[in-house]
Amino acid sequence: MLLNMLRFPFITFFASKASPFPLSVSVSKAIRKPGRVRSQMASFSSSSSSKLLFRQLFEKESSTYTYLLADASHPERPALLIDPVDRTVDRDVSLIEQLGLKLVYAMNTHVHADHVTGTGLIKSKVPGVKSVISKASGATADIYVEPGDKVGFGDLFLEVRATPGHTKGCVTYVTGDAPDQPQPRMAFTGDTVLIRGCGRTDFQGGSSEQLYKSIHTQICTLPKSTLIYPAHDYRGFTVSTVGEEIQHNPRLTKDEEKFKNIMANLNLQYPKMIDIAVPANMVCGIQSNPKEA
């Protein structure tokens, strides 16, 4: 059973109020595979916000966002990655090295069906990194998180919110709610909430009823200024807010019965990567660094 406070060399599991508002966007090329890669840099006005170094990175083939967060004010500059992709691990590791960060966690919001997670490769390349996923996912990892757990990196932290529905093990990571954490807060929603959409519910233990409850009790209850960073976007959007999605998301503006009817009639194609991705992602943390064995 994971305790609400877990201490590791540079990182602590604990809870909070945080988030940066990106003021500039740069574009770079992936090291392993050329293509569009978006990188967002967070900039802040308050002293607490300036602790957080933030990058939003993009993987073209699966339209997946990977998020890099670090405590830039801490002597060790501890960092974590959310939803890394195997195809862009070299890019991510190179960026972390260039920025002088100490990667401690490689985290997943859920067991993905459209790409293979990069956590295993990262563990083989960066000594000491721990893979993280929800206990409810049933996947293999070094650390399992549950609702209410808090993942600390330096003096910053993410709180864990259970948001099942797309899959039974989905979680949303939300920056801390405390005076020493940056503002506005940020929610890394995985596939639970997408910009003007949400994840499908027709496989991996999905449930439209559960998804509706998760969104409205765990995400819509956050401050309206909270920035929403999803795991994917297919139309070029990079960020939204809770208030914006409550007002404009065509699925979130419906009552539960209408929402369930929409989800039951999406008629989506079978995910082309699911038979490869899900088995691989169920062992997302099993790979270990030979030097540590």
C-alpha cells in the first residue's frame, strides 16, 4: 500500500496549488525520428511559480503529448516526465541533459492503447528513474499511486486524482494547492478530458457512466483557471482551462444520459496499435537498468 508520503532522494510523495502559464512556444526536431515536435516553455510572475520548469512535447504519429516538469530552484533540479512515448525517448533524455535536470520519475496517466510508453527505455538509459502508474491499472511499475497520493519533486508536487472511465486505471495529475506552489494550477488529464472532447469508453474496462462522474467530480470541480493539458490532441490545440471546457466542450455541456448516448454512438475504428501497445504498456516498468540488477 503506497503511503501518502514517500521519500526518495530528491522527491517526495505529498499534496497542493501549482501551474505555469506558457508564454512562448518553440518548435524542435525529434532526435530519433524527424517530424513535428512542439515544446512549450512556462514563464511565471511570482516567486513560487518561477520554481517550475515546464515543457510540452509532441509525438507526431500518435499525436501524444509528453510533459516535462522540474523544480528549477532545487539544487538537484529534480524532474519528472508524464506520458513519455518510446519513439521520442532519445529526444526527451537529451533535453533533460541539456537543461541540467535530474530525472526521477517517468509517469503514465493510464495504460495507453495507441502508443508504447517510453518508461521502460528511459529506465534503461537513465539510472535511478522509477516508473509510476495507478494501482488500479493493473500494470507493472516501480511505484503505484492511488487517489490522494502526492508526488513530490523538489519543493513542488502533483496530487493524484482517480478519473476512471476511459480505462479503469486512469488518473489525472494536478499541480499542488498550497501557497508555495505556482499558479494557475495544471491538470494533466490523460485521455479523460481532451480539448473539446474526451476519451472513448468502448474498451479496456471503459465506462461512459464512470467517465461522466470522474470528469464532473474530479476535474470540473477544480478552479476554472486550472490549465488542462491532455495526453493527445488531433487538431493543433495545446492547452485549455477547466472553465473553457465546462463552457465549450460539446460533451461536457450535456447531462449524463445525453453524454452516455453520445459515447455509445461514436462508431470509432478499432485502435490500430492496441494489440501491440496494451500488452507492452501493462509491463511499463518491468525493464530495469542492467547496472542496477
